[in-house]
Amino acid sequence: MSAGSVLGRIVLDNPTGYHCGPNDPVTGHVSLTYRPTGAYASQSTNGPTQELFGPLKIFLTFGGRAKTKIHKSNGQSSSTHRGRAPLFSQHVKIYDGPHSSKAGEWVRFPFSLNFPAATQHLPGQGDFRQDIRFQEEAGHPLPPTFNASNTGFSKSFKSFVEYRLNAEIRMPGIDISVLGLNQGDEGIPVLYEQPRIPASEVARFRSHPFADSIMLQNEHLLPEEERPTGFRQKAKFALSSEKYPTYQFTIRGSIPTEVFIGQPLTLELTLLPDQNRCTAPVPPEVQLRWVRAEVRQYINVRAEHGFFSSEESSTNSHLPPIPCRIMEPGVPFCKANDHTKFINASVPNTPSSFSTYNICQRYTLEIRYGILAAGKEKNLKHTMPITVHPPVDDANGHAEASSSAAIPGLDSLPQDLEAALPSSAPVDSAMELPEYERPPDYDRVLDMTTENDAAGSSRVGLGKAVAL
């Protein structure tokens, strides 16, 4: 006769927090409660509270994978190509000993696990050939949690990087069923980001300098009393711009090539007049009118190597514009500010740059700004590849932009999950415990449109990763 069932669940201390690197442990507990049935349930109702006693073993399986599925169709035929890449796997025993609990009583078994520092070579690894954009050997850094898809005319893809934690409960020699935790369960998601960057190392990262040369020549550079008036004078000057004085200057700045999730971004623009090429009697006022910054995301995915080649797909999109704030707006470049203007911006929350067996993600940063001088506005643009790094640790070892904080917009799951359950819920109910839903990647869902494919669309971070 069955003694009933044991209802179990994994509860993470921070289910919506990102764990950065191998030194940011994943902590939580496995909770168990005993639900007697049949004669055992009758005893607990009419007599002493029924108690479960026996040997208990609890195992945790912790692992990660990167998967891609590329679908091709030309209207007459179609094909699907997959890329399977196990990243790591751990099987850990967290309890092995006697267990005693009363019916309805919740018992917790705490655990603490760590991500490995690098990917592991595992059975089931797909055949991926050498490509400078991707990794083909184990031992490279674990990629962050990631989820992206794209739909186009003739080719579409789905891809994700995920990490999951599962548990197995054994009570040898006892006829009892285990609910909530079983071999077929994929487990609960654990969010990951690459190791934080020590604050002491941030200064060594480089920026890319640039320079824009601007030459002005018009009537606004003349003294006001000498400017042409009337149609005839203006027409005469318009036919020969050589009558106007010139003012030439250079705007120098730099674009950071290494940025950090959640960190402020400071841009600096300096005006340098070219005195040897200036004939204007009085230098004009030069204003920084506006600054815009935008990050573009590039995603490449591939399937396992086939008979002749490996199927690939890609997409790119603009992330939401980065807010830019000009310090001392309205104040021109002048001696008081050393002819320098500062702009404050921030790096958007997005998975860090990474490359693994079958997925590669990279970024570019585009800076646009407008200069107004002598009645004319000049718009300039620069684009550079950038590397998006994980958050930065401050001097005390804490994340300045903590990735372990709850993701904005998500309701935290109850920390005391057992207390949130109805004590009278039937044993065979499919709703015994709330399901863990995979939260969106970071704090936004991004809509993407593929260039050169007007009817195509892509999605990034759209919830639960489906089986590929």
C-alpha cells in the first residue's frame, strides 16, 4: 500500500536575479511536505498525526545549454537545421540521511551552488567547425542568459542560452510517490551573466578618438554693420562666397570601445579653432545643440555542420535610444569651460557581448551630434564596434549596477513559497505549486526589424525558451 506522496519544490533565494560568474553562488532550498493517502490519511484524521520516517536522498542537477534552430523555405521545399551545445552539467547530492516529518509540515534542505568558470566538454556536443566568430572548443567563458528569434521571408531562426536547476528525491524502500519533482521536469531557470569587472580594471579599457573638421563661410561671420542688406547686395555676395570671411575649427572626442552594463557613460567633445585658416574678425559662438547615442545589436547563429557546410542566419536591430544629457545646456564652447562639453549617458541593460559554439552576439555604438555656429547647423555621426561587459564591482566588492537585483517590471516570487500554498489542496491537483515562468531577458522586450527584409521581424527575450 502506498504511503502517499511527497510534494517537493526548488525555491531560489533570488529567482529573478542574475548571477555573475563562478563567485556569485546560486542559493536556495528544496522544500518537502508529506501528503498521506488512503488508510494513512484516515489515521491522520481520526488518530495521531501521521508521520513519515525513512531514508532520504536529495540530488540536484545543474546545467546549461545553447540551442539554435534555423528554418529555411523557398515556397516549394523547406528544411530545419539545429545546433545543440551543452555548456556544463553538475550532479550534486545535498542530503543523504534519515528523514522524519509530519503530514502537512514543510521541511527545507538548503543548498548553495556555483557556476563553473568555463564551458565543459560533454557528450551530445554538436559538430561545429572553426569560424572566427564562434567558439569550437570547450573551455571558453560561459555565455550569459540569452533568448532571440527572427522571422524573415525565406529563413527564420530561434536561439537561446539557458541554465536550469532540477532536483531528484529518493526514499529507498518506501512505497511513496514524489510530486512536483521528477526526472521529466526541465527544472527551473537560473539567470546568468558573465563575471563582474573589478573597478580597478575599468581604467585600462580603451576609447577610440575621432576628429571632425568644420569650415564655415557666410555673411554671419562679418561684423553686423558690414553684412549685405537688400536684394542687390545679397545677390552680389551670393555669386562670390570668397567675399565672406572663414572660420575653421575641429571637434575632437572619443567613443568608448568598452562599456559596462548599468554604468554611466561620459562623452567629451572639445573645440579646437584652426587659427591659421580663420579670417573672421570675431570668432562666432559655437553651440552643442544635441547629442544622440544608439546601440545596435548583431546576432549570428549557426547549426551543426552538415555534409558540406553549416547553416547560418543573422539579424541586427537598434536597441532603445540611450538618453543623453548635455552638461550646462545652452552654454557655448568657451574659455570658461576650456572649450569642452561633457555629455552623460548610460549603457542599456542587455546581455553582454559573447561568443559560444553556435551563437555570437556583438554591438556597435553610434554617436550623433549637432553643432550650431554662424547661423548654420552641422550634423555629424560616428559608429564604432564596442564590447558590452558585465556590471562593475565597486571597491568593496559589490556590484555598482547589481545584476543580482530583481529585474524591473517583474513581480518577485514569494520567498516563503510553502506558506503561499493552500494547506487543503488535493494531492492530485496539477496546480499544487505555481510554475516558475522564465522571465524576459533583462528588463525589456525588444522589437527587431531585419535590414534588407522589409517584411521580416525579430524578437528578443520573449519569455520561456521552447524546445528546439
